[in-house]
Amino acid sequence: MQDSVAHSDDDLAQIRDSVRALCADFPGEYWRELDRERAYPSAFVKALTEAGFLAALIPENYGGSGLPMRAASAIMEEIHAAGCNGAACHAQMYTMGTILRYGSEAQKRRYLPKIASGELRLQAFGVTEPTSGTDTLSLRTTARRDGNDAYVVNGQKIWTSRAEYSDLMLLLARTTPKDQVKSRTEGLSVFIVEMRGKDGKPTQGLTIKPIRTMMNHATTEVFFEDLRVPAENLIGEEGKGFRYILGGMNAERILIASECIGDAKWFIDKATAYARSRELFGRAIGQNQGVQFPIARAYAQMRAAELMVHEAARLYDAGAQPGEQANMAKLLAADASWAAADMCVQTHGGFGFAEEYDIERKFRETRLYQVAPISTNLILSYLSEHVLGLPRSY
Ligand SMILES: Cc1cc2nc3c(=O)[nH]c(=O)nc-3n(C[C@H](O)[C@H](O)[C@H](O)COP(=O)(O)OP(=O)(O)OC[C@H]3O[C@@H](n4cnc5c(N)ncnc54)[C@H](O)[C@@H]3O)c2cc1C
């Protein structure tokens, strides 16, 4: 049983307190400075790793803390509610699930303890490509078997976040041409790619180019030119990779939704405090219903989304594949954080735009979750087809 530690709400409260205490060492100035430079929050990631939070979902027998999803969800939420940003390291939490669920015992023993200790970082997840985008089954990066011991990878990924700060990448590539597969979801395979040599430089055949974005996200383009990947780094069976990646999506959705809930709480706290303290026309602006109501609405929206996040995490921990709930949690939480962000700017008037209030930074950061890791339309399309039984639209 995975949840050996965090059975009760008391345990979760302790985890929440510890995350909050850690985050207190990384205040707004820390993130502002990094944001200006578009620099990676190395000290923050190091602190999270050393405290064991990034190994929350790794079972104890592989060196992690073997906590349930609801604990991981609480960790990500608290990080964001404290004004920090888990995007620098959240991929480690959900990508390692693919190794855990579908990897061989040898792969687990080789990688998981080192990921848990922080010796290896598994932060890069290479799925999206410039031409295929959301249409994952049309991706073009190929992995061709070369003899018994290796695959040779050629192609390009885009938006591979944290590739410059990761030792390992989970890569989805085509191993059988699209026109030769029996079923459209077959022919893709997942690999663990070791991205650096002993000198710390990118492995031969791998080129990483940063993309500057509207927020500080350390995202990149990655080019593969005859990159050799040992055959033993194939996860599970060749050709079944799409299924393995889909299997990890629920965890990803739940964790990102938790970040959005944290963001929404941060915006609501900021707005509430400001509405109480800012005095105009001889009274606090928060005394005006025109200011109160948007805050109250954002709070109600956040609380409703939070319930769905808890429900998705509960089902996940019970061993279900909660596709419906995880997708709805992501949709509702991303909408709640974006609505709260907009409300928070409005409540602050001009100061909402000033860097030193951190609101404009968090506003930019939380906007991402309408698009990544899956866009709102694609969630709606999932619900339409798989939950409501409407005709497939694409
Ligand atoms: C900062 C950032 C970090 C990211 N990190 C990673 C990462 O680490 N690894 C990774 O693999 N990917 C990553 N992504 C990629 C992300 O998952 C994609 O951007 C996202 O899935 C949308 O794909 P796209 O950008 O190709 O848009 P497209 O697929 O080109 O879609 C464009 C628009 O059309 C809409 N659309 C497309 N098809 C349909 C349809 N059938 N019906 C209705 N609407 C549709 C979409 O909703 C979207 O709004 C990241 C993206 C960003 C911006």
C-alpha cells in the first residue's frame, strides 16, 4: 500500500506546514529576480529535493516517501499558495509514474533511488512537436532500432521544459511508421534518455535551444540527430508508448490542477488583504460590494474546483483511472486560477501591474494552464466524447 505515511488529515496538515515553512525562505523578491533574468530556481528546487518533497510519489523501497496522490497534490498546492512556482520541477512527480508503472525492475532500481535522492533529475518530458502539436499520434520523431543494443533517434520536440536542467528525459518517439500500424494508437514508444555525458554536457546527438516565453518557464526546443539510446532504455513494450503516456496523464492533470488551486488561493488572499487595507473615499475599498463580490465569486469558484481535485486524487489513490475527474479538476482549477488572477489585478487597480506586488508575475504564470499541459478545448472534447458519448470530433 502506497499511503504508508499520510493516512490522515493530520499528516497532510503536517506536510502542508512543512512546505509552507520551506517556501517562506523563497519570498517574492527571489522569484522576481529570477523572472527578470529568466533564470532557473536552482536553490528552490534543491531545497524541495533535499526535503524529499519531489520524491513524494516514489515508493519507499526505491528511496522515496511513498505518499499518496493527495499528499503530492497538497505539496504542489502549498507551493503555489505561498507565491512560489512548482513548474520548475513538477514534471518529476508525474513522469516518474511512467517508469514506476511500466518500467522494468532493472530500470526502477537504476533510476528511481537516484531520482529520489536528487542525484538524477527527471524533469524533461518530450512529447509535443512543432508540426503535430496536440495531435500526438502524428508526431514525427523516430526511433529506429539499430542492431540489438540501441535505437537511433532523429527529429525535434518543442516546449520540452527544463531540458537544460534535467539529467533524464522521458521521450515519446515513433518506432513503427504510421501507415504500418494495426491500430492508430500503436507504433509509438517511450524511452528514458540520458541527456548528459559524464562532463555534464548534452549527450552527442542532442541539441537544446531555450525558448523565451512570457513567464519564466525554462522551456526549450530539442533536436535529435542520430542520438543513440540503449535498447535497455525502452520502457515496456515497443509500440505501446502512447498508452503508457496516457496512463500518466491523470497524475499530471491532478498535480497541475492542485497548482492552480494554490494560485487561486494566493490571488484571493492578496485581493482580500488589499481590499481591507486600501482606503478611498473615506473607507476600505472592500466595503464596496463592487469590490467584494468578484472576490467572493472567485473564492466560490476555487472551492468548487478544489472539491473536484480532491475527488480525483481520492479516486486515483483508490487505484482507479479517474480520467473524467482528473480532466474536470484540471479544467475547473485552471479556470478558477485564471478568474482569480484577473480579479486580483482588478482589485489592486494600477498596483496590480507593478512588479513588486508579484501579481502580474503570477498572472502570467497561471495563464499557462489554459493551454498546457493540455488545452481547455481538448479537455472539453474528452468529456464530450468519453463521458457524454457525443460523436468523436477529430
Ligand atoms: C510553457 C510551456 C511549457 C510546456 N511544456 C511541455 C513539456 O514539458 N513537454 C511537452 O511535451 N509539451 C509541453 N508543452 C506543450 C503543451 O502541452 C502544448 O502547448 C499544448 O498541449 C497545446 O499544444 P500546441 O501548443 O501544439 O497547440 P495546438 O495543438 O497547435 O493547438 C492550438 C489551439 O487549437 C486548439 N485545438 C487543436 N485541436 C483542436 C480540436 N480538435 N478541437 C478544438 N480545439 C483544438 C487547441 O486547444 C489550442 O488552443 C508546453 C507548452 C508551453 C507553452
